[in-house]
Amino acid sequence: MSIIRPFRLLAATLALTAAAAGCSRAGGSDATQAASSDKGPATELRLGYFPNVTHAAALVGLGKGLFAKELGSTKLVPTKFNAGPEEVGALLGGSLDAGFIGSGPAINAYAKSNGEAVRLIAGATSGGAQLVVKPSITKPADLIGKTVVTPQLGNTQDVALKKWLAGQNLTGKVKVTNLENAQTLDAFKKGDVDAAWLPEPWSSRLVLDAGAKVLLDEASLWPDGKFPTTVLIVRTQFLQEHPETVKALLSGLVAAIDYSNSNAADAKAVVNDQLKQATGKSLKPAVIDRAFQHIKITADPIASTFPQLAKDQVTAGIAKQAPAVAGFADLGPLNEVLAKAGKPAVDAAGLDSK
């Protein structure tokens, strides 16, 4: 009996440890569960973003120095991307630590690494994507035989378009191609493409600068018009090794969101200046005004939509089966930051456990 009891005690201990490891990430965090991995503040934080109005929170955080202020001695290294799949490659390859990114590529990053490499830690923007078309196109059926553009194969707008086409029984009847947003504007002006599903400010640019009209606002496809256009993800290893740095980044994000929503005019100016620095051109006032009208800047990633977004990849023909998203969200650090600021927590329902 003296030999059996220690083994029983060990088995019970292991069972309790396994149960604790399976707890939801909604209230706690990977960083807390892996406290022994904490190496203190990071020397640098390599942060990805897009030069789009849908990344307004990131652009304001950079332009107003809010990220740098919260990060303190950690060097901020911003890195510009034009579409999600290439940013996913940088994250999975280890050349990027965190990134503002579309919901579709964010899901793909999680799925490609078998749920290991990245975690969703915050939202940034809801809304801000439209299907814009030539004025002669007045209904979905008019797209038959036409060319429709999205920013990149498998990106958030690409999945949304192909899912919508499937719902309209137009799969295979419309030519879908991929171009960088600036190229899409030029191609539309030349008449080489007939329609495009684009994020802001590009949908506004096609409407105001190229004579396009809106056939569909993606917000009309979601409950209450809410869907995550831009979220913030981080490498799991970085989160575990530098939890305080991640919380500092999130503090900067919350400050940027607060600033954007309280100082709309200046936020637009900051975003426009950041766009000019990134692309060499600023937006016309009418374009940035219209673009801001179609987005909501929020730290809520709207986690409840992610199971459906994963299924949409199958409907769109991007994936053979819906990527698993349970356990993707680790909103514990964000909710700590929100609580400290006296703000309500965000919900991880649908993503908070495996």
C-alpha cells in the first residue's frame, strides 16, 4: 500500500493540473498560465498594420505616439503590409510579434499552426467594407460574366465576396481576381474591372474618385451591422514571454481608440498623415469623411462572429473544412487593461476554450 498511494497522489495531482490548463482564456490568459515563461519587458515589439482607414486605431496609436508611450523602453518597430496573408507569413515565420489584421487571415494563422502560434487579443475596427460596382450594375445577376476584384486571395474581403456569391448562386459565373487596392482603383478607372469588394478608404475612393456606386455594404449581412474587419493578434510565444509588453501595447490601443472616438476631426487628420507617410499620398477630405462614416473603432473583436467566419471559408471555397477557432481568443490581458481604465470587459464567447 505504501507504494500504491504515492502513485494515486501523483495521478490526482496530474489530473488537477490538466483541468487547470483547460480553463477558459476569457477570464485568465496564456500569459498567466505560462507565468514561468515570463522574461520581462521585450527589447522590441515588431508590429504589423495596413495603410487603410480600417486600421485607424493602429494609425492613431502610431501617429500620436500612444503605443510608444505605453511601451516605454521597448522599441516599437512598425511594419506595413498590404494584405493579411503576407502578414500571416511574417507572424508564423517569427519576423513579426503582433499585428493588426483582418479576421479571415487571423483565423488562418491560428488554423495553420494547429491553434498554437497566435492568439487574438483585441479588436480594432468593425465595419468598413463594401461591394462597389459600375453604375450599370444594379443587381447581383448583373455581375454574371463580369470581373470583381478583392485585395488578395484568402483575405477578409475575398472570403466575404465568395461567400456572398455562393449565396446568390453566382459561384463560377463571375470572374474573381486579386489586385492591390491602388491597382484596383486604376483598373476601375480604365474600365478593366467591373466591381470590387474593398475595405475603407478604397471603397470610398472608388465611389468618389472613380464613379462607382455601392451595390452592397457588408454591414447589412451581419446582426446589428457588426463584424470584425480588423483585429489584433500576437504570437503566443511573445505573449507568454512578455505579458507586460503585450498589456502595454493594449493600453496604447485603448488610448488610441478613446482618442479616435473623442476627437474625430483630429483622428482623421492623424490617419491621413499616416497614410501619406505610408503611401506617399493623402486622402481628399470627402474620402476620409465617408470612410470614417462606415467604421466603428472598438477594442471588441466581436468574438461571437468567429465560428461563422470560419464556416464562411468553406462556403467561399477557401477551406475544405471550417478551421477550429475554439481557444483562439485570449482576452484576459485586454480585460485587465479595460478594468484598470474603468471600462466594461469584452466577451470571448465562441472563442474562449478548446
